[in-house]
Amino acid sequence: MGDNHPMTTSSDAPALPALVAFDLDDTLAPSKSAMPEPMAAALRSLLDVVPVCVISGGQIGQFRDQLLAHLGADDAELSQLHLMPTCGTRYYVHGAGGADDRSPGAIEGMPGWRLVYANDLSPQQIEEGFAVVEAEARRLGLWEERTWGDILEDRGSQITFSALGQEAPLQAKRAWDPTGEKKGALRDAVAARLPGLEVRSGGSTSVDITLKGVDKAYGMTRLAEVTGIPGERMLFVGDRLDPEGNDYPVLALGIPCHAVSGWEETAIFVADLAQRIASAGAGAAPDSGTAGSGGA
Ligand SMILES: [Mg+2]
């Protein structure tokens, strides 16, 4: 694929989407921070009219802390929400199959949410990944002594290296590698030693290791499978749709995309989109197959 699919804008979007997917960091919320209330309000109004997916390289705890804790959605709205942490290698839905806190796939601290599938790295892949990343980071002088939290994290379907630790303050993270040179060097060194896995630079200080072929295009493809909504009827909103960005694979896949520069812009766009879908009424395809809608 990789054709030059033009980014749509709010003014020339050809049709109303049957599902709207969002990146999390710097699209719905500031990086690693809480979703602000104006964004939450706009998202609730969108959930009232169309299924919504949030897809991010981050893990489910980040969705809980940044997104769900501030969303304020009711059960009907939550039933329209699809969560795809770690680029869709894990998929969560709310309220499906009468999930309670003791049902298989239930998540601690997230009542009503259920894991539908997980595509994880093997224990051997995790062990080897940890060893290789630490060795290469030390060799390149990138294994920092002053850190905030763990440098290496097993996210199940993803290993994440965070140079300054998971809890590092934003300012320190921004100052660590402003040109991306350090991350790039580590990425290349690790990739050469783990040819069976995908190694990518992630956030400001991070390098992510996943199964090969796992990026947001992978997640969006899985989303189309589980919802039955074809990609061309979806709309993806993200802040990094540039060719170097972690949202770019979605654009390259051919899914209609809308670029934003931050949550403020997303909130305005989403409030307007929700209104347009609501006024289109019957045209909004209320029957589009959300997961957990029960057997036919
Ligand atoms: Mg982002």
C-alpha cells in the first residue's frame, strides 16, 4: 500500500464515519497526562452517536489513568468505546458478555472492562529483549543512573525502554534527546540484534519492541475485523501523521485521517463532528457492529 492518501479535513471529509478512532497522547490528552474536561465532554457527545476507538502504544493502565478516569461516560457511552493499548495487540471492551470483576479477562481497577484478546511476546522474547536493550544502552552510554521508575518494562505484547524511567518528568524527558539521535542509535543497535522483532523509537525517551508488523495499522486492521466496520468507513484522528510519526501507518493503510496538533484542536473537531453525525440522524448507521452486541 503506502499510496499518497490525502489527509481529510473537517471541511472536505467525504462522508460521515461509521467509527472514529483516536491516538491518545497529544491527541486526546497532553502526553502522559489527564484528558482535560472539554475533550472529555466532546468525546462523550461523540460516543452518543458513533462507536469510538482509542489506540495507542501505551498500556491499559495509561488508558485508565489518562482517559477513563476523566471521561465521565455512562454505561451506554462506554459500550461504544473500544480500547486498543500497545497498538491493538490488546483489545478491551466494556460491558460485553455481562463482564464483572471476576469474569475471565476482567481488569483490576477497571470494573466492567474485559480483555477480548492479547497477542503477547513469549517469555523468551521478553527475556532476550531486556538483555539486548540493556547491553546496547550501556555500550552506547545511554543507560542512565538517575531515573524515575523502571527503565525496562514488560507490557505483555511490548517491551518498552524509557531512558529516564517510566515516571520521569516531562521536562527532563524533553531535554534528554531533543534531536532523536540517542533513540535512533539505540533503536538501530537493538534492531540489528533482534531481527525477529520490531524495534521502534516511541515517545520522547523511549524505544519499543513488539512482534514484527505491529503498529497502529495492525491495530486498525484488527479493529475492522472485530467490529465488521471496513477501514474506509472509519476516521482516524492523530497528532503524528507525518511520515516519521507513530500514527503514519494508519494513513499509509488508506484509512481516512484527520491531523491535529493537540487536544484543544481535537476537542473542537470532535464537538463539531458529533453534531454533524447527530444531525445526519438515520445516515449514521446505528447498526454498525460494535463488539459484544450479542449473537445475530
Ligand atoms: Mg500522539
